[in-house]
Amino acid sequence: MRIVDERSEELNVRQNILQPLNSMRSHGAMFTVIHQGGYGYAATSDLSRNGVKQAIQRAHEWATMSAGKSVTDFSAIPQSTVRGEHHGPSAQSWNRKEIIALLMQESQACQIDARVVDWSASMSRITTDQWFISSTGADIHQHFDYLIPNLSATANQGSETQTRTLGGQYNGFCHQGGMEVLQHAGFYGSGHRIAQQAIDLLSAQNCPSGRMDLLLMPEQMMLQIHESIGHPLELDRILGDERNFAGTSFVTPDMFGHFQYGSALLNVTHDPQRAEEFASYRWDDDGTPAEKTWLIRDGILQRPLGSALSQARSGMPGLANSRACDWNRPPIDRMANLNIEPGSSSLTDMIASVENGVLMNTNVSWSIDDSRNKFQFGCEYGQLVQNGELKGLVKNPNYRGISESFWRSLKMVGDASTYAVMGTPFCGKGEPSQVIRVGHASPACLFDQVEVFGGEA
């Protein structure tokens, strides 16, 4: 039995006008039954004795019907016996009046020029309690507090429109914790800064096209990691489960242990134990203990993102990443905190090494094929890098590549001073669809001779 009780609240000020409060609560339970090798589940928001009894009965009926017809014998999969309690970073008190005043302050600060035609500042908080109880003795309670700040400013002049955001359209500065998250996100004073950058982009030259070095900052690395490492390594996708909806993967089971996924500088970990990161937890939604695990080490592919079920089906090692978005969805293989480990290069050193290139930051558009291999990404903000120095701004910067060769072009990895912990609430997958929280921490990274192009002819 997995019970979820989640409360959320969003405050939004748009063009200095407070928008209607958005407040929600989701409370219910998912019951899973394994019977004679079959597997069944049923969810309910009726947690009365009768409601629980009916849900268990429905789950048992599905388990009975699937017995002997499934791709694996579910009764052979070890079940959790863990008992424990986990509390993520505690949130400071949520003072609605003070938050509205802060949002209004940053909203008003966006009005630096008549060319700023739209702007907004918002903040969301989510409080989640989860319980996992099994007939094998597991009894787990986990509590999480999340904070999601965002700010956006759009500038227009004639036929030219540019938008600049704090963390991108995917709310990249979301963290576990409370109001201290705002300091990390640079939220204080962001209204004026973001609006000015949007105005500056109006008169910037269009991004040049051609093969050149590409320096990606953490706000864009988040999306790059997510799409071209995270999704391709999900084991259920590799096994074919997701091809109807979210697609397959260019990764195959025989690649693990030897495939050169990236250059020797690429080190990727799955780390659900980093407390402040958005998808940290102590146990996954099947009660499996979470620990830091290396997925790619020195560029070599080591391990997939496979939960206990996928491990049993494939015979491959995995980790604790069985996750569901709410009480009314079953857990499936999902990335949690998927991070690139810091390297040894300072940002100054990386810039100094570039003869001709572009620095890009903050994702604005993305496209990737069904096997998560061929991709094309666009950013909000770019800067030319020429002869070892940052030059002028460029607008509409884009780049494209192929996952299995792009990461091999990684030639410098930023040190801890370039490192940022990012995340997003909007990772979609599964049938029926599940939108879940993930975290991505990364340093700045420099890639050699990538195909770069502008958004205009």
C-alpha cells in the first residue's frame, strides 16, 4: 500500500496584478497485489475501510487474471522489508502576504522600458507525505517540501520579440526546502536583471551558423542531460515498454560495461541522496533504499536506470528509481537526481581555450527523436566567444547533434565554481501519463566543433 497526501499552492503576479490563488490537494492510495506470479493494482481516494477493501479486491482480480500471462513472474521479485522515516530539508514558514509583496516588487522592477510588453513573477510550494506499507514488513514514511520560483520578461520592438526567464520555461531553479531556495535561484533583484537582458537581446546580432565550440551553462546542461542521457538510459524504455508513447532508446542492453557514451571527462551519477535537489529521497516508491550510483564513469556506460522490476526482467543491475507521480499512478522507471560530476576547469579557463565558439544558457526549445538520439535545442541567451574572450550577445542561438557522438566531443568540464543544482517539475512519461519531478546538477561544459545555427535566415 502506497499512500500519498500532497498539498500545493501557487502565487502569481502578472503585470503587477495578483492572479487568483491556485491551491490543490491530492490524497489517496495505490494497492498492489502479487498473486501466483500475477500482478494487479488499483487506486482509490476513498480511504474508508470499505473503500480500501474494494481497491484491494480489484487489485487481486487483476493479479489473478494476469497470472501466467505476464512477461515475468512477479512473485520472484524480492519485496521491501524496510522500516524507516525520512524528512527532506524543512521549509521555512510560508507567509503569503510577504511572498505576494516580494512577487509584486520583482514584477514592478521589470518595468524598466516601454519595450517590456509582458512580465510575471510566481512562486509555488508543494508539501508531500508518502507512506509505503507491505505485507512483508515494510513501513516507510517520507516527507518532502518543495519550492518553485519563476520570473519571466518579454520585450518587443517592431517585428522582434525576445523573452528571458529565471531558469527557463521548465522552472529550473526548483529545490527542496523553503525560502532559502530564492537565494540560490538569484530571485532577489531578478526582475530588473531579466527585463534588461530581454531588451538587450532585441538589438543583439543573430547567432552565427557553422561548426564551432559550444560552451553550455548549467541551465542548459539540465535539458541536455535530461533528454540525451536520462531518457535513453531508462531500462523499461530500453526493454520496449514506452515505444507507444514516449519512444524507445538508441541504447541496447549489450552496451553496458564497455560502450563509449562520452569522452573520458564524462562522469554521470544518479544521486537521490543530495538533500536539497528536487528529486531526493531515501527510498523509492517500491521501498528500495536509494544510494549514489555511477551510470557513466570516465565516459564508459555502466548501468541503466532500472528499478527492481526491470532488473528482474532483464537480469541487469539497476538502482532505486521506481517512482510514481501521485497515488493514482503505478511506479515506473524514472530518473531522479541525474547529475554530471564536476571536473577541474574554471569558467575562465574554458573561455580562454576557445578560438571560435558560442556560450549558450537557458533552454527555450527542444526536439529529439523517438530513440533519444538525434536532437536540436534552442536557448534564450548566447554570447560569442572569440580568441579566448567573451564578446557580444547573440539572439536565437541553437545547436544540434547526435547523442551517441555529442558527448564524445566533451573536451572540458567545469569545476565546482561553475556547478549549479537545477531541476524541473515537468518530466513526462508513461501510459497513462505521469508528470514527475526530477533534479539535474551540472557544471559548465565545453564541447568541440558542434553544429550551431541561428534562428533566422
